[in-house]
Amino acid sequence: MTKLNLSLPGLDLKNPIMPASGCFGFGKEFSEFYDLSELGAIIIKAATGETRYGNPTPRVAETSAGMLNAIGLQNPGVDRIISDELPYLSNYDTPVIANVAGSTVEEYVEVAEKISQSSTIKALELNISCPNVKEGGVQFGTDAALAAEVTRQVKQASEVPVYVKLSPNVTDIVGMAKAVEKAGADGLSMINTLTGMRLDLQRRKPIIANQTGGLSGPAIKPIAIRMIYQVYQEVDLPIIGMGGIETVDDIIEFLFAGASAVAVGSANFKNPFICKELIDQFPEAMERYGFDQVEEMIGGAHR
Amino acid sequence: MMIREEMEIISHERIAEDTYRMVLLGDLPAEIKQPGQFVHILIDQSDSLRRPISIADADPAKGTLTILYKILGKGTAALSKMQSGDHLDVLGPGGNGFLIDSISAERALLVGGGIGVPPLYYLARQLKEKGIEVTTVLGFQHEASVFFEEEFRELGEVFVTTNDGSYGNKGFVTDILPDLDGRFDTYFSCGPAVMLKAVSEKLDGYEGYLSIEERLGCGVGACFACVVQAPEGDAKGYRKICHDGPVFRTGEVIL
């Protein structure tokens, strides 16, 4: 009998597969396609202190084996997320992880404090890695001292465990991971998107109105695997892995590299049923590689 | 409800310069609520994004729908190579179209520009069925890009404009509009953003409905890639084109 479930700080997962933040809204749209209770967890779209409109359009562009996006953290603000979006998600038997963003440490703390008090929220994903906003976001994710400071303060304010979402736009990913571990993070989530650009050859200008966007999709998977592999060796925190997952073999590669669970992002755009399909296919894939427990697969490449 | 299915291509032909008509067969047409909705097509399994294409016609009883598209990039170029008998991964029908059941029009004016013309055809057919008089203005770049003039003529009077005057009236669709004053009570338009803006300014005062195009991400309302701003004072401040639209009443969003 295959055992798909596992426990991570704050999270009792019935399987290790969940949609990634920003690719699944607040769940409602996808509930028309399948029962959200089938998901291991749901990471909802980033929350900020106030309503944010986000960047001008176009906000997306396709690339080779991936896509660029620059949404700019559009969201109704933490108060309206709590009042308008979380009640619907509480109908499902799935832990919800809130992605927390801000321009200042104070904003991160305010959002974390408010949203972690909701009984629907089982963990926070601290977003110090959004490349598409002018203030905050990735500036916290590329400076180890700032990352540690925001992690420490959010940890103090939060009622639930905090997973810090790391940016791949750094030269020393292990250094960043160690800094937030020391600051009290309960887990890591990696990787966010890489900053990229595409030009429109007719207009000779960037396609995306924000000029740069975050690159996601299969194109970034080898980077994610490498970073998780390196961090797993040096840091003693559970990792939620993400970056270009489209198949069950991709998931197994993330687990072997050192992820305890995985998030599926851009692939939801191509196939809104992808998370459910991967969950259905996963037990058979585990058996194919000779495993009957997810826990035994984590870090499989390091033994 | 939106469904995802492998639809069979039952006919596919070139109808104008870089412009093709494709008829698809499956269960999806039975789900269409109104004209103006779209299908979100994954042309190649290795693509990262689907392509939204508006529904130009449908016969839910037969299980068919028609799309008209223009080659504008890599995706539509690949689509043009597909043949009858091939299957396409289609998600849809998406969005909210022209809410014709709640419209009290007696005489409708349809204004289409280029590859914005297609959804107006299915709309025109349904308006006609409801006994509403239809007048159509179609704008194209030049003679070679003109399509569906005859199809619209079967449903009512048609005016064609081309930018260079190689066919029909020379100029833009907006040049024709002053002559049509008093001949309609409601208008419906689809085309490039600049055209929609010009049309809505010229027809200020009339009840109007606009279908907007934008690059989409998920196409189901989750990713916030295709938002458009709403006027000041609107409670939400924005609309999602794929989910709230693509059709909006004039003034509901800022063009």
C-alpha cells in the first residue's frame, strides 16, 4: 500500500502535490474543474497590506519551454482576502498556505500577523522573491541580512509556521538558505521565477509592459533542481520544491534532489486539471521507482 | 461550464490573406452560453500557453463550432498547418459574451475590425433569429484581408472599409458611423483597442457592448494576467478580461 501522506511544520499533507502561489488565484476558479480537497495543500495568491492593482498589460509572454509574467502582486489586500476569499477555501479539507508580500518589513509583519490568525491558514509562505515589484519583494530575497531580518520579525508575528520562498536570482543560494534558517524559518519554498525579458521584433521593445518578467516553466527546472540539491546538503529545513513541474517524473526528481513536497505553477495555465492528474498518477510512478512511501524518497539523490 | 477536450478538426481552409476558418467537433459546443465567448487552444503540447480564439459560429445540436483566426505568430502559424481529422486540445467555452437575452435592442449595429470580426458573426445570427435588425460595418487593412462580407450580407446591410481604399470605402470603420446615425439603438463592437476606443467615442450616448482582446495566461480567471482597469469609484477597480469579459458594456472598463 503506497503511503502518499506526510507531515511538515503546520501541514498534514495527504499527498505532496499542491498548486503554486499566483497560478491558482484563491482556488475558486479551479474548483469548477475538480474537488480541491484532493490537493495536498493550496498556496494562495500573494497578500499585501493594501489593495494592489499590479502592473500594466501585457503581463505575460510565452518563451521557449516557459513563460514570463509580471503581474505585480495584484491582490485585494489582506483584509479582503480574509473576509472574501478564505471562507470559501475553509469548505475544503486541504491545508491553505498564505503567500505574504510587502514593500517594507512593517508591511510583511502586518500581513503575517493578520492572516496567520485565520483558522484556515496552516502556514505562511514568505514571499521575499517577487521580481516584478519596484519596492520590497526581491530586494529582501537577494540580501542575506535583509532576508534574515524580515524572517525574524515575521516569525515573531506569525501564529503558524513560516516557509521562506527563496529567489534564484542570487549567486549563493546556500548562503541565503542558511541566513533564513538561522533567523528561525520553519521551512523553505524554492524557487521563485528568474528575471527575464523578451523583445517584440516589430516594435523593438520589450513585450511585457513592465519590461522584465519572471521566467517560469520547464526552462527553469534544472536550476530549481540544482539549488534544492545544494541547499538540502547544507540546511536542515523541509523544502517545498517548485520550478517547471509538468510530470510525475519531474516530481520524483524534485523529491530526490531534496524537496519534501512540490508545487505546480505555470502548468496549471496549460492544463487546469494538472494537479489532480499528477496526484492520480503519482502512486504508480512511485512504484515504478521502487517506493511505497513519499518520505523515503526525499533526498534520495544524496544517499 | 468550461470543459477540456480533444476536438476533431472537421474542416480547415484559408478564407483571406493569412486568415483561416476551422470547424471543430466535440461536446464543448453544447456548453456555449452566448455569442462572444472564446475557446482556449493548446496548439502544441510543448507550448507553455494556450491561445484564446473567439467563437465565430456554433451549432450545439451538431456539436460543431467555428473559429476564424489570423496568422500573427508562432502559435497561429502552427495551427494553420493542422488538417481535417487532426485533434486539438481545447478548453472552453470561456468568459462571458454578449448578453443578448437581457438586451432590449430593436436595431443593432455591429462594428468589427480585422480579426475582431469573427465573434460578431455568431452574434449577428442570434440577433437576427430574435427578430432584431442587423447592420454591419467591417474594417480591414486592404482587399486581400476582407472576409465574411457575404455571410454578414445574408443577415442585413453591410458596409466595408479598407485602410488603403483597395476595397469598399477608404478609411476606418469610424468614418462610416456618422452616416448611420438614427439607424440603430444598440451597438456591438470587436477589434483592436484603438478602434474600440474610437468607436465608443463616436457612438457616445448609445447603449454599446465591446469585446476586448488581450494576451491571456490561464484563461480561467486565476492568474490576473489580463486585467483591465475599471473607472474610478468602482468597488473592485478592475475586471478580468478572460473571466468577467471579454465583452463589457461601454464605460464598464477603461479602454
